[in-house]
Amino acid sequence: MRIVLDAMGTDAAPSPEVEGALMALRDAGEEVEIVLVGDESVIRAEMAKHADVPTRLHLRHAPDRVTAADSPATVVRRKPESSIVVGLRMQKDGEADAFVSAGSTGAVMAASLFTLRPLPGVERPPVGTLLPTARDLCLLLDAGANIDCKPQHLVQFAHLGSVYAKDTMERENPRVGLLNIGEEPGKGNDLTIETFELLSAAQGINFIGNIEGRDIVEGQCDVIVCDGFVGNVLLKFYESVAGYIVNLLRSELDGVEDGLVDLEHVFRVLDYAEYGGAPLLGLGGVSIICHGESPPKAIRNALSVAARAVRSDLVKHSAEDLQL
Amino acid sequence: MRIVLDAMGTDAAPSPEVEGALMALRDAGEEVEIVLVGDESVIRAEMAKHADVPTRLHLRHAPDRVTAADSPATVVRRKPESSIVVGLRMQKDGEADAFVSAGSTGAVMAASLFTLRPLPGVERPPVGTLLPTARDLCLLLDAGANIDCKPQHLVQFAHLGSVYAKDTMERENPRVGLLNIGEEPGKGNDLTIETFELLSAAQGINFIGNIEGRDIVEGQCDVIVCDGFVGNVLLKFYESVAGYIVNLLRSELDGVEDGLVDLEHVFRVLDYAEYGGAPLLGLGGVSIICHGESPPKAIRNALSVAARAVRSDLVKHSAEDLQL
């Protein structure tokens, strides 16, 4: 299996990418190979800082780089030799099985959509994100790829999310919830009222009903579907509020002896870097987006998620599920 | 000034109501009087537990009580002698200046709307909620009264929220943000894109632009406008996530000597009870809704917010602002 890693993605590239790739290769089985894509000389210089670079770490030169100034929609056409486009093209050409990038979210989404193409029947490929809950991680989708969704889009998200949860999150019969403003059927806005009916009738989805904002952290669901506007607001809010509350507590903890309080543990629970990146779903390939501020650990985890997706045949299962 | 307090609202009524009213009267000036509305014998029995009940605490009998089983829309017609309807009618009849209730949110909203009527020009009276941020409290509206909003509704929320922030939150020139999924103009869904244009052109609103989910806790705004679906999901999520994170930390703090960590302080910052209730805005009167689980402190604070709203002439200012 070959996973392509955009080496020019993070704000501190290529250092976190190279270190994350080395960590991932140490963890992974012998069958996993990683290809760093980007400016060859820059990557080589970074690799030279590490001893024992395994032969399973490869390099593919891509002279160009996508920046925040690039319009996502034009990247494939205007920057065909960028690390994002070259990396995704390898998967399209059968040279690789998955793509991971911490570059511009919009650019990775647009280039993935264009290069890997939606699976037959998928109208709006969603992006998923993993939220920490009191029980286990929960996949929220769509996290921002599609706004102004229609009910049938949310039903597709439910299908794609269920397959993803089975294949990469070890959930046997994933419970799917619809994010809404009341528990009873009939509650909500036009979108959620109609989606509720469609999900209740849908085959192959373990739909458990409406989920309110307050239920999310309880972890009753494996998959929560919502339109990309709500999902994006919620995701960004969660990331920031966790930091806010931990900071509040940190100021209270001044003076407490080190070691008595394992703040590290709390941070880990709240740390998005732990969970790897955000998967793009419903495409004819695997593409995972990481934060621009990803540390090596986050890159390693995203690579590990990508490997799980390839190993479990996520794309094939998604396509099969959509044909049912 | 007379504030009517529904004595039958909380889950533990009338105990938190009576205690909260007594606390409020101790804090407030001599001009503030409170009228407890509900079952006279039950309230009298509760009052008998307290010494020194001031003469500024009155009682108005209302034999009936709204329960969770009542459909909010039918309460005014079917339960005209309930504490909610009797209490609101007193304001309509000029016997009182404000109404506070911890009863069924839907019933209080519907009965307030019917009894106090929307101000001229107000199409969708919103409900506001106060969110704690790193700087100061921020008013989010609509928090759930109106879903599937139109752009002009959000502009009205901005007007009503600005007046409320000036009159009751001591903000001189309230900064208004539009909750959205990107900072730049042109980002968002159909609703927010159009609302952005209207707010940019609106007179008398200090519109500072789009606010993302991650900006909320930073406290850049005094007022955040959004449709009631998003607002409700966010509000309920915030309430629950604060509890979740504090619990995470609490389990880490086992074994830390008491007194070293002022968890109480952190809880206070995150405690909705501190901020009183959720105001219904855009009506021809003052109506404030509290949680059903409100402790006496929350009731006291809601009464104090109600007193501020009356003292500052909130309703008159709102009506004037809408006529500009």
C-alpha cells in the first residue's frame, strides 16, 4: 500500500510531515509505504536531519506549492505541478492508494473532487470530522464542504458515514443521529423534518433519531449528520471552546503541584491532533485533510487513518453501499 | 416597578422561586416589587419557611399550572388561569412591568407572543441567550424561537439585540457579528450571504462582519445573530460541553488538596444560572425565560435583568429603534 503525503502542507512544512511520516512507518506494517510529495531539495534537506530513514519512505518531486492566495477552484488548472495536484494524480494513475495533506482545505477538497471524482450516485461529497465525546469519538458530517444541503444529501452523508465508521472506527452497526433542535419527530427546520422521514425509511442505516446539541458530547451516536453550515460552526466552536475552558482551568491550577493533575491527559482527550485528519467521503479514492498547524503526531495519525481506509477497502464498500 | 414571577415554573417550584425573589428584593432598590403568581396555598406554605418576608413581595392566586404535557400553542386558550397566562395578563393590563418564568419554554414564548404582542414591524420576535466568553458575556440571538429565518429577520435580531445590549448589558456601541462559516464577505449559505449585505447597509447597527464558530468564545462581539436552528444547536452544545470538559478535569483533580484549585470559580464562569434567563425580544413588554432547573440564584438574576430592562425603558427604545 502506498500513501502519498503532501510534504508542503503544514505551516511549518516539511518538518512535521517528515517526522510524522517516519513515526507512521515505525508503527505500520511492512506493507505500508509513504511517498512524500513536494520540493525535492527541501524535503531531502529535512530528511537529512533524521537518522535511519527507512526505504519505505519515498520522494516525488513537485516543484510548485499551493498557497492561501490561490483560489481553491483554480488549483488543478493553474498549479498542475503543485504537491497537492501531483499527489492526487498519483492516486488517479494507480501509483498510490491514498492522499494526506495539511494544505489549504479548500484546495485539497476541490482538487480531490476533480481528480478522484465522486462515486456514482454521490451528489455532494461531504467532509467528516471526529469529535471527542464522553464515550468515544463521533463522526460529524458534513463539516463544511456543502452548505444549503437538501434532505437527500444528508441521507447520503448517513450512508457514507456509516461505512466509514464500520471500516475505520471499528463500529459494527454504527448509530446514526440527525442533528436537530428537538428529540421528537416533526421537530426542526424544513431540512431536518424531511430528512428525518427519509432516514427513518432508509435501508441499511441504523438511524436512532434526532440528536440535540446537548446530546453530542454524551456520545450516543457513532455518526451525526447535518448540513455543512451547522457542522462547520459547531466544529470550529468545539475546537475553540475546549481551549477556552482548559485555559480557564489552567489559570486556576497555578500553584498546584506538578504531577498531581494530569492536564496532559485532559488535553489529549480534547486534542484534535490525536484523531488524525478529516476524511473526504464519497470519492473514488482516499483523501484526508489535516489542520495547517498539525504537529508530527497529527500527521502520523492521519496517515494511520489513511492506511486503515485502504486496508478495509473503504472506497469499494462505499460504492457498494450506495448501489443498494 | 412590579415584576411578576411565575412561582410554579421550576421543576422544584415554588421553593427556588420564593427564595430567588427574596434574594432579589434584598439586592434591589425600594422601588422594586415582586408578585409571585401561582397556587396561593402552596406559595404561602413556602413563604412561611422564611423569616422577614418583606412587604414588597406580593402574591396573586392562579389556580392552574402549565405542564410539559400542554401544547404551547394552546396554553392561552386552554389554561387561562395558569400562572403563566395570569402573570402575563397582569403586564398587559398595566398591573405589572415585567414577567419572569422558569416554566415550559414553548408555553412562555407562545403566551408572551400572544399576550404582549410583537412591536410594530417585528415579524419574528427572537429569544436571546447570554454566552460566556473570554472577555465578557455575549448575546446570541435567535436561540431557538425562529427556524428557517429570512435575511430581514436576522437584521431585526441585530436591531433588537443592539438595544438590549445597550439597555441591560452596559454596552455603549454594541458590536454585532453575523455567525457564519468564513470571515470574508461572500462566504456562507444563501441566508448569511444576503444578511451580510443587509447588515452592512443597515443604519444604527455597529456591524463588525462575519463571526466564525471559533471566534465566539474570544468575545469580539456583544451581539451575535444567527437563525434559530443554528443558535439552538450551539447553545445546547455549549451548555453540555462545558459540563463535559469540567467533568474531565474533575476526574483528573481527584486527590488534589481542596482549596488549591478554585473549581467553584470556573464553574461560575461557565454557569448559565449566573446570567439570569433568556429574554424574549421585540415584544410590547418584558418577558424572561429561565431554565426549569434554575436554582434560586438564577431566579434572582433573571429578576434583576428584568428590573434593568424596565428601568432602562427597553421596550420603548426597541420600538423607537425599529421606527428609524
